[in-house]
Amino acid sequence: MRGGILLAVVLVGLPLTATAQSFNPIIEENSVDGLLLGAEGSYKFFGWLEPSLGVAYGLQSQQIRYKAGVSVWGLTVSVLDWPRTAVLGRVGETGLKATLKLPWGLPTVSGFFGTLWPWKEDPNPPDIAYVMWESGRTMRLPLGIELGMSQRTLLGWWQLGVLPSEFRYSQTNLSLRYEALSVGVSYGNLENKSNLPDFIFVQGVTGESTTIKGDQFWTVRVERLFDVLAIPLALPMIPRPLELFAQGGIFLHVSSAGKIELPSDGQQEGKRIWQNLLSWGVSLVLSLDRAMGTKARADFVFTRDGQFHFLFNF
């Protein structure tokens, strides 16, 4: 009887102690699950305790994916079978993960122990462990210039049951924005002496289906938008008129990836071979009331081999 009364008190008190909640539908696609449908959300109690749960179903794999965790003062511990992983060349991971968000702009640190997802090329994936550091910040510079920087470094091990073999990578992203001009630069390098399958950078450019691979890469994208027109829209049930903005733009996207290739005779040292991709084009961007963030974008893309591609997305 006392236990029942205590449980009732707890259930009644939970909504009063909850301070925030989040809920997000999941509609996405990956090469293992095909179309993945589900939802994820969290609920915060007492301002410091936040349990979370995500569940989704893969139509192609016919598998139920899940992640369940709890966050306490910046430390999140989760058990998961989820289609996202920091390991290059892989789709998802199954295991135990812990993430610590440090204060004062220090890097976020994550640790994982478990198994990478299987796929056709690797039906028996390895058990792995990894530690990852992530950091990012945005700075306001003079003349209205915004500079963004982010970095990710991963150190991992596999063949854990025998002699652990090491793999690692580091990737840095820089962005510069001034009014309607934006420049993005990314570069990275990796070491995979233990030959973890498919652990390699894969790069592409806008509108090009071909990709390039390497243990080093760099990519640059430059875009300049121009305001074309703004049309006021008076809609029923909305107190203030909205505006339909149209912008035109031009962009250039270049990617390069390099890897060491050994000569066929095996008598000389390997030489780094670089591959490059390039595309450029013009864009049309329509946005309904810029503060709402609703945009539709059409890109007319030309590649280095002279082919034309049309892209449209929201």
C-alpha cells in the first residue's frame, strides 16, 4: 500500500519537475535500412536530469533501430543500435556510448565500445572502441564578417580480442561569411595502418555523382548570392504580411583527395596520387519571410567534363 502511494506521488510530481522537452520525427534513408521511419525525443527533469529515447524502423532491413540514454550535468550515457557513427566509411554502430560536454568552450569528448554495422562487403564487422574530440566556435569579426571553425579528431582500435590495432583521423572545417558571400574550406588526414575496412575519406562536389577517395583531402566551396526581388504576401489568419524573397547566386565547388599508391613491381616507394573534382553553377533561392527559414533552392550545375545537372531541394 505504501509503495503504491509513493508511486502515485512520483507520477503526479514528474510533470511538475519537468522543465523542457523535445520531439523530432525521423524520416531518413541509409544504405543498410533503406527508408527509416520513427521518432526521437527527450524530457528534462529538475533542470539537470534528461532521459532520451529514439525508435525507428528500417523498411529495407526490417530492423528496429533504437537508442536510449540519460544525461546528467553534461554527461550522456546511451545504449544504441543507430544509423550514425563517427567511423569513416560505415553507416551505423551498436553498443555503449558516453559523451561529456565540457564547459567554457572546451571540446566535447565521446567514447564508444561496441560493433560496427554489417553490410554486403563486410558481413562480419569488427568489435571496436574509439575516443573522439569535437570542438567548434563562431567569431564576429570587424566589418560584419563571421568566422566559424570546427574540428573533429578520432582515435580508434579494432581486433580487440587479439592485439588492438589503431586507426585515426582528423578533420577541420572553416567558414567565412560576409553579407551574401560565403566561403567554406575543409581538410583532413587519416592513418589506417591496421587496414580497418573502408576507413577512408570520400569526397564529391555539388551535382556530380562521381566520388573520390583518399587518406588526405581538401575541399573549397565559394558562393555569392544576390537579392533579386521581394514580394509582399497578405495571407488570411496572419496579422502581418509576409514577404517572398528571391535570390540569384553563383557558386564554385572544388574537391581533391590523395592516397599513396605502390608501383606494381614493388621495387620503389609509393607515390601520392591526387584526384580532383570541380563543379560550378548558378542558383535560384526562394524564401518565405527570412525569419521563418523556409527555403526552396534550385541549382543549375555544370561539371568539369561539360555535363549539366539540375538539383532542387527544400
